[in-house]
Amino acid sequence: MTTKAMSNPQAAGRRMKKGGAQILRFRTNVRSYNYKEGIAIRCIDAGDFHLKAGNAIAAVSMYRRALMLFPGHRVARTNLGVALSLVGRPDAAASVLRGVLRDFPQDAAASCALATAYICQERFAEAARSAAAALGKDRFMADAWKNLAIALRGCGNVPGAKLAILESAKLAPSRGDIWGEMGSLLIEAGEKQLAMQCLKRARLLGWGDPAVERLIAAGESEPA
């Protein structure tokens, strides 16, 4: 203890108490921040759960709640874009996802989700570019290959779409939605026998899209 502190122990005590209060306030702020971050992550997890369960409206609500607690969170923003596309708001989704890519240019998931938003808007050329950008960052994204296939099909490039959907199926062979898209694409390409195999596989994998059922029924009703 310094001579000054020794000569005035009460002043030294006040300084120590003041310093202790400052440290306590700093730690309290850290705890408060981590608490908010933890709640935000729980909201993101809940949003992911709702998204996988098919309740995109609830997912949108949870991701927005997460962003209120943790503004700028990359995953929350990206998944919010995905959910907005699913609830029929692709314009809002595209706006959110373009913002993510401005802040995180190497985010492959955001590029893939932006391709989905463009597909919903029938902006197929832009969707193809976004899907290709996603694959440039991560070539092993089944959804990016699927989006590229849908976009190329929308642009009239059926051979390119076939190659893309095959890559998607290789990466995610248990995804019924991918086999359903492949079957629909093969029907357009005139390969009905192979298309029927893909559509039936989609049904076996639990893909309950009414469009798939209609395509299977139409194929089975045709004469051999």
C-alpha cells in the first residue's frame, strides 16, 4: 500500500470499492450479453425445429425474435430468408439474403437460399447464378444442385438441369423431394420409364407431394 493510501485509508477503501463496482458492472454487462445471446440461439433452434416441421410462419416469428436479441446474427438472417420464401414472401426473403451476402460474401447457404427466393419469383437466370455461386463456395450442397437444376429447367436448359439434379441425388440419395424433381424433369425430357422409377422412389422415401402422385397416376394410366 502506498504512503498516500496509508495516510488516508478511507480514501483508499473508497477507491477500491469504486474499482470493485466498475468490475462488477462490467461482468454484469457481459453476463447480460451472454444471456441475450443464449436466448437468441434458443430462438434460432426453435425456428429450425418449426422449419423442419413445415411450420414456416412460426419459424419466421422465432428468427425475428432471435434478431431482436442478437441483431446481425448470420444464421438467423439466412434461415429467416429461407422461411420467408416458404411463406410466400420471396421479395422480402431476397432482400434479407442479399444483406447477408453483403456482410458475409462467402456464405454458401445464403447464396443457395437466395436462389430459392429467385425461383419463387420465377427469376430463373438470377437463380441459376446464385445457385452456381453457392456451388463455387461449397460443391457438396445438395440443395444448391437442386436449385441449379430447377433454375436451368426454367431457362429451358433441360440437359444441364438433368446433370445438376443427378449431382443433387448423388449427394442426398435419401431425399424424396430430389427424386421427385428428377422424375418431373425426366418426363419433360421424354424419358418416361426412368421418370416413373424416380417418382416411385420419391414416394417410397415419403415425399408426399400431390404433384408426384398425379405424375405417377398419369404414367400408370398410359398404355405400355
